[in-house]
Amino acid sequence: MAEPQGTNLDPWYSHYAQRTAGLSASEVRALFAVASRPEVVSLAGGMPYVSALPQDLVLSAAERTVREHGAVALQYGSGQGTPELREHILEVMALEGIRASVDDVVVTTGSQHALELMSKLFLDPGDVVIAEGPSYVTALTVFRSYQAEVVHTAMDAEGLVPEALRETIARVRAAGGRIKLLYTIPSFQNPMGVTLSWQRRMEVLEIARQNDILVLEDNPYGLLYFDQPPPQAMRSVEEQGVVYLGTFSKTLAPGLRVGWAVAPHAVREKLVLANEAAVLSPSSFAQTLISEYLGTADWRAQIDVFRGVYRERRDAMLSALGEQLPSLSWAVPDGGFYVWLRLPEHLDAKAMLPRAVKELVAYTPGTAFYADGGGRNAIRLSFCYPTPDFIREGIRRLATVINGELTLLSEFSQTGPLPLPLPAERPEGVLPPSVG
Amino acid sequence: MTVGPLRHVVVLAGGISHERDVSLRSGRRVADSLLEHGIEVELRDPDASLIGYLRNNRPDAVWPALHGASGEDGALRGLLEFLGIPFVGSRSEAARLAWDKPTAKTLVARAGVSTPRSITLPRDAFRELGADAVFDAIHDELPLPLVVKPAQGGSAQGVTIVDDAAGLPRAMVDAYTYSDVAIIEQRIAGTEIAVGIIDTGEGPVALPAVEIEPLSGVYSFEARYNAGETRFYTPARIADDVAARAASAALQAHTALGLRHISRVDMIIDGAGTPWFLEANVLPGLTETSLVPLALEAAGHDLGWIYSKLAEAAVAGD
């Protein structure tokens, strides 16, 4: 009798491309399913507070989109994006010192898609992307899905450390690595919340120039500053060596899924072709709606409203952390959505997450933001979505969890700190969009 | 085609347990299967409106597809009994017994089924007696490898296989993250199987055993819920007499715990062909990668038909 073959419930398992290895459902992802319940204070998600956007502004823009521009808005469009929206994007970028031609802009399906296109254009298996450590979780997922190796470079309170970057480049090159991109979020970085100083921006650009490395400058949060605007974008002084990514997800609404890339001429040509190959054209409807909104609403004032909302929430989180967890450390973000909380050395944030969910509070474990198992004793807290009262309650619950975990560990580590579990053999898998 | 007198069944899925995601997938599968059999199904995530809804609408039956606490610990089932609403699955008392793994092990062992040697320790025990002294005693009495798991909960969450004595403290911490009581159990080497039990009113019947062979060697959360990462053999690749012994042991466990309608008994078959009881689940996973649906299909059953018969059995009070 033939040996029974059994089933693995996926007859195509052996057919998948090797690059899909990281596309898995993890226990961490499953735990985030609970975070969607109203009882849970989710400090995990990076969801903008879209309720601060007056619905009638969007509604009137949508109505004009259909009534006055329906034939265009409901049709396929250009793979580069509509000229009207690209004109508006120039106005938005001018706020951060960027001067560009309307021809330099490529509209994408959120800046996430621009990351995908850039990876498709530049990354072969085994290539190296240097990224801040920690860095944006879903960018790491994209780079890995093109089988690139992500090598982190150190950050401090002023962002990416130039000297560490030099060393990282030298180390990778000495080991024979092919560095294709330097991925950076210079302003209010996700997840650390820190901002790269102007002097360092110049140093980083100089290092990239010297080493012939293309800089991928991702700037979703730059306009969401609280007190002082961040230094101007790196793209404002470097046109050839920087591909700049922007988005309307944070200053308008992520549901529209519209972002953009600004790239040197030749790269931009390839981006347009890759965009067409992937989606034919970005959503004409969403682009027209945004053009109508930007053309008629006081969008600068609306960004001020968002800034006020997020500043109040940041303040609520920092004061609650100061009261509830005074012995821990964090960097104070001057904008954006996130606080990066460092836990005592021997705490494992990922192992602690189930206890947090049980206490009805959720956060993102630091390991999600590293490609190499780092970030075990750190967590990212988002202050963008919950109200200040919920934030205070969430931090109170988090303090209970952390203090409980410290007590538990102390009971089992009478003879010295417990060794942390071995790093996961694979990263956290793909986290849901509401968390990334 | 409508099966039986059922008109309105409420499937409960989601909740706030750690297994919410799994529960939502189980619930949708059950609801779809019932719908295909012409039964009006409503899928609800239990919240503050649930009790009022059930009292006002009085469905024919509730199909709890809630994994983890409240769904499996007897709490929700007790409430349904209190409200007099028929539901599929074990009654609250039996659910409480099965939910608590140490209690279940004791009852099943008393019924004559082997279960691995273990010790159950509340967290307080380490605090009172000193962790090092407790660890020394464990290592003297229970040879490695060990399995450490929370006394309550499912989907392998908080479960660690300990091959090295130095790993035990961290394994305890991980288990206590999910529950204040943990079991430290001797790991039996052998074939991992799951036996589904179905009772549509004519007595419990053991389904063909499903053998579990995770590619990574450990049937972890990831191995359970990513299709392709575990190979299943139904029936299990064990001799007929061993399979019969396993089925009998599973039925003994189901009966000893007083379970009803549906359960899944997880066991290890050792080299001598002895089945060792690990745990029983009153709400086995019913997702597209779960074991009981696999076993039902292998036995030639239509899922929707079985699920609707179980709802009918609930209405009949069987």
C-alpha cells in the first residue's frame, strides 16, 4: 500500500515564490484582533484621527468630483497621476522647502505603494537596504518581500547617527554587501518619534553622496509638528540623490490611499512605468476629490487642527507616562504619532503583550520594527487615535501590566536576570494596516 | 433545503479573548455551513447588547464559536442555561471541568486513561516556597523534556517545550502571562493526534484520528494557523488496534468530563501504542485549518449537515 501523503491544507504551498516567506500570520497579529474591541484601549494603531476632519468638506469635494468631473474621475487616468493633483502636491511640499517640477511627481496608491515600486525598481535578492533601527514595520516587510537584507543603523535623540551610518556602510561593504538604498524617516520618525537635526541631514546626505547610495526619504509626519516645524526636507537641497515620499494619509485621510514620490528624472520615468504595470493608474476618483478639497478648503488650517488634536494627545500621553511609569525612559516627540518607550533590560515586550491584552490595553512590541530581532525591551505607543482620557486610562493599564510583569520576573530570577527567549526565527509577519 | 425545525440560529464569535481572531474564523465557517443548509443564521460578536438581544429575540439555538475564556470556561454557557436558550456544545459545568486542564487530567486519569506525569503550580507557590527550591524539586522528579502550559486557554498560546533546565523559569513566566496557574508536564515522545467527538443525539462517536506533523516540529500558533506549515494525516498513520485504543480513550475522556455534542481530545501515542491524554476542548477550532472539520470531511460528513444536526440536538435538549 502506498504511503499516505496527508495534506498540508494548501496544495500550492510548494509553488509560492521564495519572497513570500515572510507573509505569515503571527500570534502578535492575532492578538491585535482584540484591539479592535471598544473595551480595549489600543495604543498600537497608527490610525490618524480622521474624525477631526469635517465631513462636509469631504462631502462637498466628493459631490463636485462626481457632478463636475465625473467623466474624468470615474475613468482610468495617467500612470503618473493627474496634473491638477501634482500641481497641488507642489504647494504642499513647498511648506517643507521642496521645489520641484510638476513632472517630477508620481502619484501612488499611498506612499506605501511608492515603497513597493522603489523596491521593485532597485532591489535584487541579497541587496542591502540600510534603515534606521528601529524603522517603519511595513517598509521592512516590503524590503524583505524583495529578498533584500535590512541592516539597521543606530539612532539617538537627534535621529540617525551619522558616524554610526559611516560604520554601518563600511561594515556591510567589507562583508561584500551591495547597498542599494538608505531608508530614512527624518521627521518624527516611526516608531521613535525623534527628528533628524538639520546638521545631521546634511551629514547624512554627504555620506550618501560619498558612498553612492540613493536616499529614500519618507516624510508622512513632517507637517504634523507641535511647536516648531522640523528642519526642511532633505530633498529640498538634494535633487539627484534623494527619492522623496509624501502622503495625504496623515494630513487628510488614509482611506483615500493617495501618496506620491518625487524622484530624479530617470528614476521617475521608471516609477511611472512600474506604477502602470502594477495598477494602470492611481485612483482618478481619489485624486480628483483631493484636488477639489485642496482647491477649495482651507487645508492649511485643517492641518493646524490636526496638529492641535495630536499635540493634546501627546501631552496626555507624556503626562500619564510621567505619573504612572516615572522610572522608564522615552524620547519626547515634537510631532507625529508615536512615543518609543524603553522598558527595563530584561523585560520582553512581545511576551508581555498577552497580559496587556488581558488588561485591555494594546501596544506594538519593539521587535516589529527591527529586521534582526532587536527591540525586545521596547514598545511603540501611538497617541494619534484614542482620546486623551482613553490615553490616560491606557497608560494606567499599561503601568499595571509592566509592574505586574516586573514582579513576575523578580519571582523567577532570584539568582540573576532571566535570559530573554531566543529571537524569533522569523519576524512578526505582516501586521494589520491599522497597526503598521 | 431546510433541515429540521430550525429557523433562527445565532452564532457567537469574536469576544475579547486572546483567541478572538481564531473564533471569528470558526464562527464564519459555522455560519456559512448553516446558511448553505437553509438556516437563517446571525453572526454576533458578544457585547453589552447580547443578553438583551437574546432575551428579546429568543433564537432557536445559539452556536457558541467563542474560543478562550467566557466561550469555553462555562461562563457564557451558564448564562444561556439561565436564560433557557438552547445552545450547541457542553453544558457549563462540563465546560468548566474541561477548561481547567489540571482538573480535566485528574478526571480523565480516574476514568482509566493515561495522562503524562505533571505538576500543577499556581504562581503563588513559587512566591511562597522559593523559586529555586521548586525548580530543583521539579527537575529531580520530572525528566526533560517538559511541556509548560497555562492551566487554561488554547491555540498553544503560552506553551513552551523545555529541553534544557535553564529554560524552565522563562517558560513559567510565559505560561503565567496567560493564566495564574501553570502545568509542567512530562513530554511524551510519539505521534501527536487529535480525535474529534461528535454526538448528534445518538451517542458520542469518535471521528478518525488526525495526525499532526508540524514542519517546524512544534505545533505552535503559527503552525496551526498558516496553511501549509503542518501536514495532517487522516486517518493517522497508526495501526488499527492503536487507532481503536485512541478512539476509545477519547470517548472515555469525553464521557468522564460530561461533554456534549462536540469536543476534540488531544493525545500523544507513544512508541508502545499507548494513547496519552493531553487535553480536551469543548469548542474545537472550526476554521479552514482546524482538525475537527478535517476529520468530519475524512469521515464523509457534510459540515453544514453535522452543524445543523448539532443545533437540532441542542433544541431537543440531547
